[in-house]
Amino acid sequence: MAALIPVVTVRLWHTDMLGRKTKILSVLLAIFMSVGMLGACAPGNTGGNGDDGTGDDFDYTDLSVRDFVGRKGIVTAASPYAAKAGLDILQAGGNAFDAAVAVSFAISVAEVDASGLGGGGLMIAYNVNTGQSLFYNFREFAPAGVETDYSEYEKISADNACIETAVPTQVAGLLTILEEQGSGNLTKQQIMQPAIDMAADGIVVTPELSLNIKDSTAKILYNGTDVWNVYSDGIEGLYEGDILVQTDLAETLEYVATHTVEEFYTGEIAQKIVEASQAHGGSITMEDMKYASENYPKKSEALTGTYNGYDILTSASPSTGGTMLIEMLNMLECYDGDISALGHNSAEYINLIATVMQLAYGDKEKYMADTSFVDVPLVGLTGKEYAAERFEKYTAGKAYLGTGEGDLPYGNPYPYNGGAAQDYAYGPSGEHTSTTTFSVIDEAGNIVTITQTINNFFGCGIVPEGCGFFLNNEIRDFSYTEGSINEVAPYKQPASYMMPTVILKDGKPYATLGSPGGSRIPAAVLQVVLNMIEFDMDMQTAINQPRVYCYTTTDEPPGTAKLIEIENALKELLPELIALGYDARVYSDNRELDSYFGGVQGIRVEEEGYHGGADPRRDGKALGY
Ligand code: GLU
């Protein structure tokens, strides 16, 4: 049985769309503390009939219910406050883009540690009328003077933390989305107001935020007095349930609301970013900032693939996660039999998905990076024939460990690609743990899904003076292996696992989802997609299932047992996985589910309506009407 444990009770202000402030509620944040949450669950709240369908005393911050079925519109995000911001915008006549931008700014306040104005992101959108997809790439890029001597990155400290800071592109991305795709029914100020109010009036420190503050205190204190401005009570004084007021951030957001993209990138905040970068060993200049505003976001259609009759619309370069998802699904299509007959999260099912994970992660490190700079064999990597060749490595009843002398963690997609083969070094890059993702569907049925990040929690730990947001440390997503495809270069974007995704069935929207979690992102998204498609789970149930992660792309000798990490909720499977040949380990034994394995927010179009699901591994919540 699930036990409901109240964690926090506080009072706070709510500001509605017209700027009216009311002291509304006693917020009860609660979490389920048992495996009771892992089973099938009926959808939580349901909306419809023109109102939010939940009654006057509906507490949108109640995390004992994560999901929501909306008949008209739905928002899911890693914070109930951010989800509410998006819902308010939808109900005030905004479209999915307006709402997504509102959520984006709001989550930059609620999860100031995970994403924000000092970072970047990726957006996939689907227009239900035209059937067209859009990919907006506002991922950060390396400044012109980026350090290319890898040994310098080993000496990382407070003094040179900005050596890892890429040029922030978040504001260019969001304001362009609004300008080009917004409904025009609401002003930029209205769309940003929920975020501004959250920063000015304060947000409740959630369990996850409090944990991350505790884990990152040393890094945050790099910044000394600037950070004390951000956290008015001082960092040590912030515990879950406290109110976090971010006055500087509120002012910065107000500045964004009243200035153009160009003004932002040439004005006083850009100047502060440049000063912070240069004071802490970075190289960002005003020219780099201008370059960002003139060249970002980059726009294209989504990267596409298919899986047993479903269309996958996912993130293109510099995302590698999107390419990996298509490759993994292509491999699984070659499975000779009914995947669901293996049994959900049975040892053999895990062996199957762990094998395709390993094969795709190996290809990622060898072949995937920013396609504007390097020659990625994308046709081969996303093709069915290459996947069939790769899938020959799978053996039922036996872990794939590399099958003999000379067996490599990557395949050779060039015969399926056309063009000349390139010889890049195999170059693993680091794993990270931050980021956030959210999705929106509006009344017209249009879908917007965004994943955004400052890379590690609290980025590089540096706040431009008086600005209230953290600068990213995205340079760390390059590979520090000399000659690798993802090697650092001026203006290049570091490869990203982020992969907001939309899935269609019979040409109609089926689901949308994304995840944070660094290198675990493709593994997490794959598992949730399979839970829906192969095991017919509703959105929330699909998210709730425990997950595994099998990376293992090192060039360790063939035959070495491969590390597979599993959530505590799966610990009973350890003996079976070890018997298959894996070096199986429980990642964290004090939480049944752990945010290390991602934080999936998603929406599935189900019979009852748009079913928004939110990950209990983070502070996620879906809200709709
Ligand atoms: N910076 C990472 C990426 O773009 C994401 C970090 C995370 O999700 O934790 O892949």
C-alpha cells in the first residue's frame, strides 16, 4: 500500500492572470513512499466542460496526484507552479507555444538549479492541421575563444568555472518561438508574468530543490555575495518548505519582458554575462552574444523515424538522443517475436533493451555530434538495414558483452549511408544530472514539447552580477578525446542527449514526452515509449515503472561483464541479471525510484482525453482543463 506522507505545509501568494494577488492556500506537498505507486494507476484528476473540472478547493500543488486528463488542454512540467503558469495561459486564450514559453520562464524560477536564462534548450512542435513538425534548436554554442587545450579543463575551480560556459541561447529561443508561433492573443508581459511573480513573491522549496541545494552548496558558494542576493536567506538557511524569493531574477525577467532579443543580447545583461565569464576564466564576448541573437534559434523539421506503424518526430542535431531513439526502435523492430510476451521488466526483456541501449550508446560516442560542423552518417544510423545488422549482436538468454577479439562498442553505418567514411576517434563524454522537460497540448490539438538545461545542477555555479540566474557548464558535453567527432570548436554546439519527442499513430497525435537525466535520457524515453506502445500503459503508469540504464561503451576487453544500473524497485532481479552476464547494480538503495533515471513528463492521447503524466522522480505535475 502506498503511504501518504505530508512533507511541507506553507502559505503563499497566488497571482492570477490579471495580476491580482490572493493568499490562497495552504500548500500540502505530499509524496508516495512505497512501491504502491509503481502499479497501474487510474488517471488522477479530470477536467472538461469548460472549467478546470476540479472544484474550488482543487490544490494544484498536491503531488499525491501527478497526472491529469484534460479534454481541452494540458500541460505537464517538473513543477506544479510552472504547470499552473502554462494552464493559466491556455485558459486565457494562449496557444501551446504561448503556454510553453510561460512554462519555460516559470520553471526557470521554480527549478533555478536546472535550467534558465543562462542555458539553452530544444523544442519539437507538431501542427495538427498541417501535419508539419518544427524543430527549434536553441542549444548553447562554444564561444569564439573557447579553450581547446583539454588539460585546462582538469583544473576546474571557482576561479575558472566559466571555462565550461557556452554562450546562453535560451532567451533568443523563447522570444523567437513567441514571436513566430505565438497566438498574438497575449502580450509577452502577460506570458512572462507568472514567472516574474513567482520570482518576486517566492516559491516553495521542494524536496528535490532542497536536495540539490544541499548537494551543490560548495559550488553555489563559488559566487559569494551574488548568490546571497539570489537566496536572500542564505543558502544554508534553505530547507524544503521554505519560501525562496529571487528578487534579482524577477528584475531580469521583467527586463526580458520589456526588451527585444537584440536588446537582450547587446544590452546590460549581456554585458554582465560577459563580465562574469571573463572574471571566472571563460571567454564569452559581446560579439559571441550578438552572434547568438543573430543565429539562434536554428530551425528545421524534426528528425523522423518509424516503429511498427508509429511515426517518431524527434530532436535533430545537436541532439544525439533523438537519433539514438530511432536507432534503438529500429533494432527492436527486428526482434523476432512479441516483445510484450517477454513480460514487462522481466530479466529477458531487460536484456533485450539493455543490448540495444549499449549498441546505440556506442554509436553515439563514435558518430554523433553537431551536424553543422562534422559529417554524421545520419542516413545509415537511422536506417532499418543498419539496425538489422547491429541487432545481430542480441542473443536471448545472454548479456551482450562484446563477442570476441576486436569487437568494438560501435558499428559501421557507412555502407548504409553513402558518401565517404570518416575516421573520428571514439570519444565518450561526461554524464550529467540536471535539466528539465515539459509538454503542452492546446485546444486546437497542437503539441509543443521543450527540454532545456544549464547542464549540471546550478550550471557552473556562477551568477552574472545581480542577474539571479546561473550560467551553464555545457562545454562539458563536448568530448575531451582528441580527434573525436564531438570535439570542442568555436561556435560548435556540444552534443546533447536532450530529445523532446512527439509520436503519431496512423498520422494522428499519440503521445509527446521528454526527459532530463544526461546520458540516461535516451534510455528513459525508450522505456516509457515501450511501456505505452508494447505494454499499452497509460501515460502515468508508463512513467511510474522502474527503469534500467546500460551505458557500457568503454573499450574494455570483450567478455567483461557490462554494468547495468537498476532502480531499487527492481532489486529482486539482480540475481537473474547477474546470471545473464551483467555486472548488475542497484543505483540508489534509499529511494525506490531515483531522478538519476530521468524525470519524464509526457502526454498521451487517450480515449478520455489528453492524459498528462508527471514523473514522481521529480516534482512533476500535469494540469489541464
Ligand atoms: N547537458 C545534458 C545534455 O544536453 C543534459 C543534462 C541532463 O539532462 O542532466 O545532454
